Amino acid sequence: MDAVEEAGSGHPGTAMSLAPAAYLLFQRVMRHDPTDPDWAGRDRFVLSAGHSSLTLYIQLYLSGYGLTLDDLKGLRKWGSLTPGHPEHGHTIGVETTTGPLGQGLGNAVGMAMAARRERGLFDPEPSFGDSPFDHYIYSIVSDGDIEEGISHEVSSLAGHQKLGNLVVIYDDNQISIEDDTQIAKSEDVAARYEAYGWHVQTVDWTSDDGYEEDPEALYRALLAAKAELGRPSLISLRTIIGWPAPNLQNTGKAHGAALGAEEVAATKRVLGQNPDKTFDVPEETLQHARKVVERAREAHAEWNKAFEAWRSGNAERASEYDRIRVRRLPDGWTAKLPEFEAGKAVATRAASGEILGAIGPVLPELWGGSADLAGSNNTTMKGEPSFIPEEYQTKDYPGNRYGRTLHFGIREHGMGAIMNGIALHDGTRPYGGTFLVFSDYMRPSVRLAALMKLPVTYVWTHDSIGLGEDGPTHQPVEHLWALRAIPGLDIVRPADANETAVAWRTILEHTDRPAGLALTRQKVPTFDRSEFGSAEGTAKGAYVLVDASNGQPDVILIATGSEVQIAVEAREVLERDGTPTRVVSMPSVEWFEEQDEAYKQQVLPPAVRARVSVEAGAALGWRTYIGDAGESVSLDHFGASADYKTLFQQFGFTADRVVAAARSSLTKVNATGQGSTTGN
């Protein structure tokens, strides 16, 4: 209450009613060590109800993670360690960034899946509980998390995967910002989770006689949840939000606003506290809570014995574990990257599939799959088992609980949040595929991956009108620039198979950001690198694919993906007509912007003002690279249903159209009296 009053805004009610549950988790249930927050053997805690950040911050303070009373006084203030919603990498002890509702639950599911995958990589033989790699993922979720559609996607998959290491407490307080949730929600949440295949228990702190917080009943439920190894567990905990505030408990006002000085004072009187004191934590109370450190270090020491015993008996696995945990790539792995034959037409989605198959054996940390589009996304590594309970494997996809190929089902948003959880857990590298147009379904999760700097890879195929007959519902138009607008996200649209190989290599060499590959359905030519610039230029984001015949271009054609071949054809026409023309392949705007100014000016000399961008999508953003005299060959409207060749012709993605745009740009340059042209 005091922290929210000090801030002038915040969410006091849920933190008040969940205080006993959170304290129980941190003090009696979870295996964690405040003196070593990154301990590999720890249980993970995810506060999916991130608006109730004080639920977590106060336990981090009481348990000794380094937060102080001054940090709690700084809630939601500039520069504090206690921002409005928990942020991973900002506050010690915060496992993931939460706030957008449902995301944390998805992260928790991903962490539980990652724990099982890592168990399979490093110590698959023992029974659960007998390996140092066994631990639990705990999460607290709110009505808001439950109502968001992503909760269905991830909870359904968690039940199907039988994630017995996942325990979720659902705070059923029946209040949201618009007060009583009955105004918008009436389903039986417990029954819903039973239908998913979860182990469900109910703990109700309300009764006809009033309200009694009963940590013992919750403790018994948590122990029962830990004992249920074959299913994820949901504990539906009925609370009263804002209890024991005498006037604002059980109201929407207690959810998202300061209670006010009078109500805070009245609540303190109910609790037998001095209403004139703020942030009053008696020393004996703090010392009692900090005893958790002693218990934690004892548990940590016991775990260390088991871990060292495992290391001594598994030298090769231990070496691999040490490498993967710090995301260090193995020596010589790039030798496995395929080189594609010049002149052969290959869809970049197909090239990506070959690349995954080639590097899979030397990169066991890399695993992933698709949102039910594996055959279209080419995301299945050949010969690798599926990650699935054995009873659910199929003829086409045999597998086991420790498998590698992920099947997210038609759950793009859930896939995004789950991949974030996998990346957060302990070093493995997830990838997930769908059509580029359906990145819209994933965007909140993608944005959070960028915010947390997670090395997640999105395999987004069918990247333009080139997908053809499925029509405008499936043809991305605005998506490339909309995704490029996300800070910290790399978008890579390779022009051919060899650019795709360099793109994958470069993405995997980055450990501090997510990346999205935009790949073609249709085949594109593989450039002869003896005549064209090296595909190594892909790593720099843009490079000179083919220069003007005299080395001094009058016009520059900048293209991405499948449209690079069109720019190359246009250059031939322009050169034949006497216009020295350079073609620049720009697979990644983000990587290009990382280069020094000298390199950028080498590729795009400022003196050459006649420029054309060629991309089968919205022109938004290309003005940065083509300038005021430039022209964009773009698609600023929806597509249509037809074969891709017809669509490219009808919508002007032809060499003739690019040639016309180049001449128009040259005319603009001439009109300003700057630069020179060949007179075309």
C-alpha cells in the first residue's frame, strides 16, 4: 500500500491479497538461492500478472535478492530497480519481462518445455527427481491472463505435452479494472483446465463466515501439484482483492489505483499496525524472512554434490552443457553450412530447410518447429524425433519426451511466448515457423523478445505476393516495415540460397537479439558468385551484388529477397542503354545500420542520388535509402489471387518497371541541376 501511495499510481489490491501465497512460495516451496540468482538448479518463478509487480518485488526484498526499502519506495520511478512491470535483466531475480497479460504464462510453458529438453540432452536416464536438471516452473496468473486468448494456446499445448514440472496458481479474485469480472467472463476456469488435461485443485479462502487466509491449505495443494508428474497443475485460489482494506476490498478501484491515505491508515488499523508509519518493517521480521538464505544455501550445497557427481561421470555431456549454457557455438560448426550450386533455382524456404538439416547434428542446442506448417516452412530437421509424449507420436512424426522437433499446432501467438520462455531458460536456441502474414498473430511476443534481447529465430515464409493463389489474406504487404519498426529485431530477407546460409550463420552468431527470416515460397535463381559479389556481404546487411560496368554508377538499384533478380535484369537493360548501374542486395536494414559510415557510403555513395528501391511490399521506410530523388517499386495495396508470375507482372514487379523508375529518378536529379546522367 505504501509503495503505491508513494508512486501515486500502481496496483496494490492483488499484491495485498497474494502476499501470503507469494511468501509461501519463496519461503517454503521453491528451490532458489538469493545469493546466486542464476543458479542452474533453481526453480523458476514467473509473475504472469505483471501489473502486480509488488507481489514479486516484496519477496525479492524479504528474501535477500538485493532490493532495499528504498527500492520499494522508488516503485515506478525513473531509474529505479522497481519499474511498473517486472523487467528481465533490469532487476535481479526477475526471470522474465511481464505485463502484457498471458505472456508470462506462455513463458512459463516454454521454460517447462526447455527444462525437459535440456534434461534429455544432458541427463536422460534417471527418474524425475534424481537428476540435477530436475526443477519446477511456478507461475501466478490473474483473471486477465486467463481471459487473453494466448492463455488458451499455451495451456492447451502444456496439457498435451504433459508438463508435470509446471505449477500455476490462478488468482481467482473475480475483479478486474471494470470491477466484477462477471460483466465479461462466466466460464468455469477449473473445468476448462481439466479439459486441457491439467491436474486441477481449488483452494477457497472465502466462506459464509468471512475470509480467512489459509496458507496451510495452499501448501498442501502445492505439494500435491509437485507430486503430479504426469500433468501440469493449476491451483485455483479464491481470494478477495485488496483484503483487508475495509472499504475498497473486492472492488475494481483496489485493482489499479492508490487506495488513498485514509484507506491505507484504516487498513493498517485492521492489521494492528501504526497508521502513522510508512514502509515499517521491524528488524525481527526481516531477519526471520532472510532465514530463507540459510535454507537455500543448504539446498544449493546438496544440489552441487549431485551436479558434480554427474559431471564426473559425464565428461562429454558436461563439456557440451558448459558450452550451451553460455551460448558459445562449437568450433568449426560453419563447415557444415551448405554451399548452393550457381544457376540452380531454389526457394529460400527450401534452402533454409537444407541448412537446418546440415547444421542440426553439430548444434544440439538449436531446436524448433512450426505452427502446423512444417511442410511449408521447411522447419523439420531430417531424422530428428519430435518433442512429444510417446503416446502422441504419429506415423509421420515419431518422437519422445526428449525429442527435438516442436509441433506448436495452429498457435502462433502461443508459439512466440513459448519460444521466449525456452530462450530464457538455460541456453538452448529456439526457432519457430509460420507464414510471414501471420507474424501479426505473434507480434506482442516478438516485441517482448526484442525488449528482452532474446536469441529467438522466426522462420517466416511465403514472404510476399509471390506465394500466389492463396490471395490477399495470405500475402504480406505492410509486414516487412512493420516488423523493421520493432527496436532490436533483425529482419533478414535473403535474395538466394547462399545469402540464406550466411543469414542463418549470422543470426546464430548473435546472442543478444531475435531475428526474423523472410523467405520465399517460389524458386529464385542462385547467383554465380564468380560474377556477382560474395554472399558474405549478407552479414553486413547490404552489399554490392553487381557494380556498374565502369565502377561509377549513375543509378543504384536497392532490392531485397526475390526482387533482387528483377533489379539484376533491369541493370542489364540500363547498362545496354548506356546507364552505368549498380545493384545492391539489402537483406537486412538492421545489419546494414550497424556498419560504420565508411562502409555504408561505399555501398551507397551519397553523390549517387538516382536510386530505386525494389521490394514487393509497402514503400514505407525506403525513403531513408533512396532520398528525395529516389523511386520505389513497391506494393502499397493488397494483393490478389493468381499465380505469382501473373501477380508480379500485373503489379509492376518487372525489369521494365524498374528501368522506368530508374530513368524517372535520373530525371529528378537532372532537374535539380546536380549530378550527371547518360542522357537516358
